[in-house]
Amino acid sequence: MCHPIIVGVALGALQMQAANRAQEQAAKMQALQQDRASEAENARVRQQFSSMRAEEAAEQKAAAVEMQRSQEQYLQAFGQASAIDNGVTGQSLSAIQDSYLQALGKERSGVSHQLAVNDIQRNYAFDNAGQQFSNNLININQPIAPVDYLGNAVSGLQTGLSTGMAAHQAFG
């Protein structure tokens, strides 16, 4: 029959090996989960940026349509004014044209200004989204604890020796 201390040390070695494997598996699972979370975060931020760019394109298209509409209104109004210039002097027609051109310029300036403000806000939103992305990745990718081989060996040895000593005292 084997000596109880040898049996205890063997049990301690098995405990150490089991603890090492458990820590290795936990580290692998943490790494896998971090990879998945990082991929999901990358997809989220790409979608957010795409959405912001689509919104920008829609705003620019709406601005272009608004400017085109204003241009067409100006041309239509000026055409009507010149068609009915019965007895209107050249100076009056010029004043009408100047008035329409001034209104058109103000509207275009307003639209351009709004686009510039939107662009500034969007740049802040991109910066904010980028910072949020970085913070999320930092939170996701926490350090993975290495396997504590020495600690597991000491713990296994302590368990084995105490078990072996207890068995030796009990069975003599």
C-alpha cells in the first residue's frame, strides 16, 4: 500500500493541474469574449459613422434643392417682371433685378451658413464617437490574468501535504 503522504502529494499535483487548466480555459474564454466584443464595437462605430455620413449627404442634397428652387423662383419672378414692363423704365427693372438678386444671395448665404454649422456639429459628433469608441475598447480589452503556475503549485503542494499528513495520522 502507498504511503499516505505520497497519495496526498499526488492529489495535490492533480489539484494543481486542474487549477492550471481552469485558469487557461478562463483566459481563453476571456480573450474570445473580448475579440467578439471588439468586433461588435467596430461594427457599431462603422454603422454610426455611415449613418452620420448619410445624414450629411441628405442635408447637402436638400440644400442644393433649396438653392435650385430659389434660383428658379428668381428667374421666374424676374421673367414676369420684365414681361410686364409696360412703361417701366430700365432703372425700375434694374431695381427689381437687384432686389431679387439680393434676396437670392441672402437665401444662399443662409443655406451655406447652416451647412457650415451642421458640418462643425458633425465634426464634433465624429470626434465624440471616436472617443467613445476608444473608451469602449479600453473597457472591453482588460488585461487577461496569466495562469498562476507557481501559486497553483504551492496550493497543490499544501493541499497534498496536509491531506497526506491527515491520512498518515488517521491510518498510522
